[in-house]
Amino acid sequence: MPYKDSLFRSIFGNGKAALTLYNALHGTDYREQDTDIVINTLDGVLLNMQKNDLSFLVNGRLVVLVEHQSTINKNMPFRFLYPVQRLFEGRFPDKKAPYRKPLVKLPRPQFIVLYNGTEDYPDQKTLRLSDAFENVEGFEETLLELVVTVYNINEGRNAGISSQCEELRCYAYFVDRARYHEAAERKKNPMLDKKAITNIAMMKAIANAVGDRIARTKACLWTFGITYHRRR
């Protein structure tokens, strides 16, 4: 469904929401007043020239890269190689620093994919760059690795995570309602173009949410407000 990626970036592209998401995924309790969060999302850096959805620094020691995916992609470890290199390079005003003798200090990277497509997928799965290596027989050690954790954030999945992040729960709720209405409108009005169907589905999803007492929280209303603004 169009606009999911931009909506995701709009919701989580601020320090407070990014920290809440991080705490929910890792079971931590970093507090906003005690934690330095720096959003450093890159534009147009992935191999297919799409935007990097979200990246941020936690207390200058941990760089977290998050991608939102509506299709299953086993190549995400490979795709993360370029943006993490760009983020590391951006830390040094002196571009020649890696070529000099002193050790260059880097924040520990973490790679996360949030999946909300329609194909069946487990609640959590680990992808490794080394899974793509060919002809590894006879080699006991992997000398290059990048590990990605994939979380299924569809409505009704990973309830323990969504219960700790109101923005994520509301986002999953909205996508689920929009997806339902999109399928219904496509069946009801097969002659309408894709954009018109999406518009109708999005507005009906917003109406559902506003009328749902459970969804009518400050975070949810903000999420739906962003969506309404983008659809006008």
C-alpha cells in the first residue's frame, strides 16, 4: 500500500518516538530526559535508491538502523552495508581519519527490519550476511558478518512489543484497517484506479480509528492526523 513508508518515517522520525520504539524492541527502559537521541536518517542511500527509513544514535555509543518492509527480502543484511558505511563516515569531519594510524572509534551498530506485509512470517527472525556466501565448505570461521533482526509488526503479532510502544500499535492498527478497506473497495469498484482506491481506503481507516474508543489515544490521533494531512 502506498504511503506506508512515508507515514512510518513521519511517526518515528523524532527522538521520543524512536526511543520508545527502541525500548519496546529490546525490553529496555531508557528515559527521554536521561538519553541523548540523535536522528541521523540518510536519504537515497539504499541500493535501489529508496530512502533509509530510520537511523539514530543512542548516547553516541549505539547506532540503530531501522528499515520498514512490506515485502519479504532476504537480502537486507547486504542492503544495510552501504548505509552503515555512510553513517560511520559521517562521524568524521576529517575524511582521511580511517587512513591514519590512530584507531577510529565507531558506535556499535544494530540492524532492524519491521515487516508488515501480507505474506505469512514469524514474529521474529534473524538474517545473516553469511547466509549469502557461496562455496564456504572447508572454512571454519566467518570473517565478515552482519546480523539483521526482523520483527513482524502486523496487527495481532508481537503483542508484547506493541503494548510497549503506542505509536507502533497505532500504526499497525491503521495499516490493518486501510488494507481491509483497500481490498473491499477493489472488489466493490474494480474500475477505479489504484490511487482512488487507496484514497478511499485511507479515509475509511481514519474514520474507523476515530470511532474506535480503544484507538482514540493521543498517539493514535496524532498518527491518524499525519495520515489525513498527507492524503489532502
